[in-house]
Amino acid sequence: MLERVWNHIVAFIAVLVVIAAAPAITLAAALWMASINRVDLDEIILSVMVGPPLCAFWYMFIATITRLARSKREGVSPRNGFFWAGGRLFGGWFLSFASTILTVFMVSLCVRELGIESPSYILFPALFLGIWAPVIINLLRHFMRYFTPHAPITGAAAGVADDQATYVGRR
């Protein structure tokens, strides 16, 4: 019985380590695949199938942390419930998968149109950026909000609420 519990603990820790090291693992894989200077369809399929779920976990955590920071700074709802986390997990997977497929199509179009002989130097780094695009964009958006000077939000935008209120008839 104790051995079974120990095996479950070791498996759980191994999964956490893989998820925590996912950016480094996918970057190392992209650099390795680019360095061998050949394009293998199995490597592309493996990257497209494994990368987005790993990105989805990171996106869930990054989106939750950036939303909590925004709620603290701007006073909006933190949206930190179980269903919000599930939505971020699914959304991160979907966005990563979509950007990865778009990257593969765009790189193949560029390679065909430009007549590039060895596309591995372009494909695999672009594939890495395509897989991690949702996380990168979320972090960039967060830091652009954080570092740009802005006045504190105290109410609705001037003129918009008044126009809508007279249209609805509440003021």
C-alpha cells in the first residue's frame, strides 16, 4: 500500500516538473530540430500535439495571475473560480493549437513562395513561438498595461454612460 502511494507521489511530481519545464523543453526541442537541418513530419506532428497542452497549463496560470494583478490595480472582478480556470485552460489550449497550425501553414507558404531549400532554421523556431504565442501575448499585454502611465479608473468613460443613460431613460 505504501509503495502505491509513493508511486503516485512520484508520478505527480514528475508531471509537475514536466509542466514547469515545458518552455525550456520545447525551446530545446526546437533548437535541436533546427540544428539537425532536416524536416521530419513526425517531429512537426509531435510538436503540434504536445506543445499546446503544455502551453495551456502555463496560460491558465499566467492568465490567472495577470487577471488578479489587474483586479487589484483596477478594481475589476478577479474571475478566479473553478470554471474560469477551466475556461483559461481550454482557451489556452485552443489559442495555442490555432496559432501553431497557422504558423505551420504560413511557414510552408513562405518556404514555397521564397524557394527556401532548408526550412528547418525557420520552421522550428517559428513553431516554438507559435506554440507559446498565447502566453507571450498575455504577458506582453500585462506589462504594457503595467508600465504605461495611466490615470486610475474611477468611473465609466466620459460621455458614453450619459449617452447610453438618456437612450435607456435612467437619468
